[in-house]
Amino acid sequence: MFVDEDNITELAVQRWATAHSPRLGELMTVLVRHLHAFAREVRLTEDEWMAAVEWLTAAGQACDDKRQELILTSDVLGLSTLVVQLNNRFAPQATPATVLGPFHVDGSPTAPYGFDMSEGIEGTPLFFTGKVTDTEGKPLAGVVLDVWQADADGAYEAQLPEIDEARLRAKYRTRPDGTYCIRTIAPRGYAIPMDGPVGDLMRRTDISHFRPAHVHFLIDEPGYRKLTTHLFQEGSEYLDSDVVFGTKDALIIPFTSRTADTAPDGTTLDTAYLRAEYDFVLQPG
């Protein structure tokens, strides 16, 4: 059979339907149909198609062990948040999930209760306290909270090539009563990386390229659904225009100002600090 504009889609679908895995066959045949429908709807030109190929090539070349331009692409298109929503339909009382983001680094060091993961880095001291429970309110002991964030200038460790050690990231474990205490510095809202293909594309729009101030948390406890989430500072800029669509009302909490006194970890501070309190609720799974 000769190929023409009318039959090319069905021919491609038939070929990909031969995938050995039924799920791969479903994914690829639906992808072919949608890609072909997109090309037809916008009357895609050959120059535009080549520009897209070159853009995707550049995005791949921008990725390395610390930077993930393709995750960033998915984030700004809203696809990352959509996939999170489809796959994390938790009970109403459970902590909601949001996007991982492109700057998570595996292998963060373990840290004791109240450890300062910002040691030596300038910024306003910030303490996170609370507990981890299940959806019935039972405290969970020994749960690991993998925490990472940007600094007071909005930069992550992965964006600083001169850094070769853990910076503003650590793994904390809950105590027998489910409580945790994290010491760090107040994060800052920041712009996503604009020096790559994603930035080049976004400069052609009026889309805000900023994220509100937040700290990342990942909790992967056996017997419970994996939770990837953020906590956002109440009142910070860009909460309503988060470039990666990651903001949720349930994750916005106050960072309360405290005067110099005994800090949550039991140490005495001679400067003012911020305190944020949040109880993580894990979905059994």
C-alpha cells in the first residue's frame, strides 16, 4: 500500500501496535494518533518541524548529572503536575503531592534531629518542626525526610559547578513519637534556569519564569505511598503564578518570626529566626 496523507496515521498505528508489551503498544499508538492530529491541526511546516527537532536536541544536550532540562520542559508545560495528579490521588487528609523538580540530588547525608543543613551559608535561620503520621493520626517513627532547597539567592547546589559536597540538602529521621526538627535558612523565590532551550522558548512569551519560596520534601516509607511535595511560604511572591504549576493551598504555611530565644532544637539563638510547623500525613499503600 502506498502511503499518503490520508492513511499514514493508521499505517503507523498498525506498526506500533505490534509492540511486545501491551502497555507499550497502547502508549505508542495513542502517541502517534495525537502527534499526527497535532501536525494536521496546526498545519505543521517542515521548518517548524526541524526547529522542534533542533530544540529537543539542544534540551537533551543541556542535561547532565546535575541539570535536567527535559524535566524542566515537562514542568513548564504542566505535564509534570498533570502526571503527579493522575498518579497521587490521596485521601483528603493526606499531604498532597507535587512535582519533584529538576534539582533533586540522590545520596544526601543523614542528619540528626535539629541538624543545621545550612551550616556556613548566609540567610535567616528557619526551623521546620512537626510530626509524620498515617491517615488515622498514628505517629510514624523512623521515617526518613529527604529535604533540599535553594539558598537565599535562589540557587540550588546543582546550579553551582564549584560545589562538590552536599549543600542545603540532608535526610532527617523522625523520633519514636513521629516528630522531626530541621534547621536551615529561609529560601527565596527564584527564576527557573533561563540560560538553556527552555529559557529561550519562554522569552518569546509573557509567562512568568519564577517560583514562590519553598522547600522540597521526599518521603518514601515502606507500607505507604511515596510522597514528593513542597512547603511554600505564606505570603511569598508568585504563589498564584508558579511557573511549574506546583502550588497547592494545603502546602502553603506561615513562616512565623521569633525573637532570640531557645530554638526548637534546644539551642539558644542570639538572633531572630523563623519557624514553620507542619504535620506530614502519609497515604497507606
